[in-house]
Amino acid sequence: MILLAVDPHRPDPAALEQAARVLRDGGLVAFPTETVYGLGAHALDPAAVQRIYQAKGRPAYNPLIVHVADAAAARALAASWPEQAERLAAAFWPGPLTLVLPKHDSIPHSVTAGLPSVALRVPAHPVAHALLRAAGIPVAAPSANRSTAVSPTTARHVARSLGERVDVIVDGGPCPVGIESTVLSLAGPVPTLLRPGTISVDDLRPVIGDVALPSGATHATAARPSPGMLDRHYAPRATVRLVPGAERARVLADAAESVDGGNRVGALLLEDARDARIAPVVRMPDDPAGYAARLYAALHELDEAGCDLILIDPPPDAPAWSGVRDRLRRAATSP
Ligand code: TXA
Ligand code: MG
């Protein structure tokens, strides 16, 4: 594996050309986007796409997002491009919004897991953008982690999770947004939110009118609108529990009883709360954008510290927190 460190704002064109060549030749390149690191491969090369599923241990039924440099390139990969797509692209691209549209014939079935639709995204990160321009091809890229694990927001997270399974890691520093893009389907009769992110329905509704929320069916065997909406996902090795401050002492007492003292308990808290039984404690930002940017790195840190149990203060119920709440809920679901 080759590690290429670049300036996040002014990446070295020679380094990006090296990574772009690997992509064009069918290799795997991990690169930073504004949300999380992606594991990229040539989206129109079925053998390259297959390598993504292998490297991640990703089930074949979970389709990939195709990344392109601009809206015109996205449009060329959709069989139809409704007015709503045009408006959303103008309002939010480049940025952390993924649009699901009827797929163009050029897209291999392995990219879409056999679905008639394709997920398209124009990332805003300067490194992702410059890499896509240099490559000149659509790049399929899921988050650059083993399937169901916590997504990577640094190059080190990628190296720890995928190591030699990837050909190149482009290190452009930490990802500023920190949780995955909002996924919105325009492939059905009404625009439907498939995965909440930092762009919320409150941001989308002024642009396209009403947005339907995801349905409840998320079990692995049930038909689901977005196959990535598994109940357990984005999960660290440790057990995660969402516990309000008032219940923390009781949960800690139970944890101490159920194991013979060997349990290591860490926490992500929204308040200063000192308790000798909890270490490490990560004090989380109390705004949704700051919280999202910190979340995955904090979970990685507590995993690396050897925590068996991670207690998390439930964040507020407001719409702006829906992306964060969704990831916490999935992280807290038992296997
Ligand atoms: O922010 C992001 O979106 C990151 C960065 C790397 O761009 N990518 C990412 O990819 O999160 P991944 O593979 O981890 O998540 C893709 C999500 C999954 O929930 C998948 O099921 C959904 O998009 N998806 C992909 N194609 C779809 C389709 N045709 N219909 C419905 N959902 C789809
Ligand atoms: Mg993922």
C-alpha cells in the first residue's frame, strides 16, 4: 500500500495523478471527502468494483455511491434527470448530498447491487474533487472501512481497518463534516430520505417541497428502500449504550456487578461529569455539526483505548440532530 500525504486545500497534482492512474487501471484508492474517507474504484469497470466488495467484506446486496466531479457528469449517469435533481444539484452540490436516480445503462449491475437506480454524489472536498477531475472517470466509493464498522475520518482509520487491502491511501487530513452524506431518492413517485445526514429535511424542503421519511423496515431479510440502512451499522467493537445522565449511575452499578470488575467503560458526554469508573471520557461539542465532525474519531479512540462499554448522552431531539441520532442508534444496536 502506498500512502500519499497531500495538502487538503492545495493537493499536489503529481500525487493526485499517481492516484488517478491507479483508479483508471482498476486499483483501489482511499481518499478524503468532506464526510468520511471513501474507498474508490473505477465505477464502469466491474472487476474493479468487485474488489471494493472484497476489501470491505461488504454484502453484494448493498449498492455503492458513484462520485463525479460535477453535476453534468452526474446527469450523464442517470437515465432521467427530473427538475428536482436540477434544483438540488444547484443548491447542495458540491456537498454532502447523494441523489438516487434511475440508472444509465453504462453503470454495471454490481455498482447498484442489481437495482434499477444509482446513487450519485459530487463531493466538495478539494482533494476528492481534484482526484475525480484527474481520473476523468466516475468513481464508486463506499466508506473506506470493513463492512458495518465505524467509518474512517482520518487516513490512519483507513489504514487500521483496510491496511494492505487497498493500493493507495491519499491522506488529506481529518474529514470536516464527519458523518456520511444525506441520501435522498428521486427514483420513486415522491422524494424519499433514505439516510439522514448533516443536510436535513428542513434544508431540503424549501428547495423541493415535501420529503418522505424512511420506512421502518430495516432488517437484513426484509425488502428495504436503501440496503445500507441496516439496524446495526457504524458500530465500534465495544458495546454502545445511549444513557441519559440521570440513569448513568445505575447503569454503571449494573455493569460493575455483571462482570468481575474487568470492564472498561468509556463515554461520549455533552456535559462535564466526573466519575472514577468512566475513562476515557470524550466531552462532545453541543452543536450538531461539531458533534458530527468529532463522532467517529471519538468512537475509534475509545475502541483503541480498549473500552468494553461506551455510554453516550442522547443528543437533543431537534431535526438538525437527526443524522447524528441515526448513527448513534445504529452504533448502539446489538449484533
Ligand atoms: O458520505 C458518503 O456518502 C460516503 C463518502 C465516501 O462519499 N460514502 C458512503 O458510502 O457513505 P456507503 O457505501 O458507506 O453508503 C452508501 C449508502 C448505503 O446506505 C447504500 O445502501 C445507499 O447509499 N445506496 C447506494 N445506492 C443506492 C440505490 N441505488 N438505492 C438506494 N440506496 C442506495
Ligand atoms: Mg459505509
